[in-house]
Amino acid sequence: MSKSPLRIAVYPGSFDPVTYGHLDLIERCAPLVDRLIVAVLRNAGKEPLFSTEERVEMLRQAAAHLPNVEVDSFDGLLVEYARRRGACLLLRGIRAISDYEYELQMALMNRRLAPEIETMFMMAGEAYSFLSSRLVKEVIALGGDVSGLVPPQVETKLRERLPPSSSNPR
């Protein structure tokens, strides 16, 4: 009797920074696969708030309780990275219809490039359907409270990197 191949999924993103919305998807997908690789995109064309290494470390801390979750980074074509890692599934989160339009385009292109790799869309949990890394950074920069939206260690790093402006005291 031959052993079935591992079901490996890749959840790609910038994760700048990781939010509880991201973690919700990670926690919900992890039981569905043998291994979930959370892959931080290294994109030379963008200027993230946190370095790739910082984002990887924040994700590792946040997902440490999930034994089948691995955190890595990549650049280039997602499907090529997924092939190298032996993945059969790409995980993508959807918060709103506007996300779906963009994600559908990407999924169809990925299918054309790598028909053997499926894309799975997961709806954001209701509590996080409004949440984005961009919004969290804006709230922190204006001195707002993001507790409950990001892990405590991420909030600490955000406050260090984006202290509130003096015109917006907390």
C-alpha cells in the first residue's frame, strides 16, 4: 500500500504586519492540510514597514501554537514557489467583493501557469472582515487602539516603528 502524498498549502501575502484576520485564516486552514506554509512575499517594488525577516519572525511567533504551520519567504512567481515546495493548494482570504475581483484574476492566471495547483478562497471571519494591515498601520500612526486586531508583540513593534504624531496625542 503506497502512502498518499502530503497535502501542502501555501498562504502567501505581505503580512505587513500580521493581523488577527491573517491568523484566523491560518488557524482555520491548518487542520485541513498536512502542512501550511505561510509565505511572506519579498517585493523589491514595495517599501514595507517591516523587513521580510521581521515579518517572518512575527508570523512565527503568532503561529507557534500550530505544529503543521511553517513560515517562509519568497520572491518571484507564487506558483513556481509553490511547485518547489510541493504544494497542491494556494490559500487566499476574501474580505469583500472587491477582494474577490482581484483574487479571481490572480487565481485564473495561476491556474493557467500551474493547472495542478488549486486556489482555495476562505472568507474572512466576521470579526475581521474589515481588517487590513494598511488600516492597522493608519490607526497606530494616529494614536489609536489596535488591541484585539493584532497580536500583542506586533502591536508593540508597531508602536515602536510608528509612534503617534504629537498633533494626535493618545
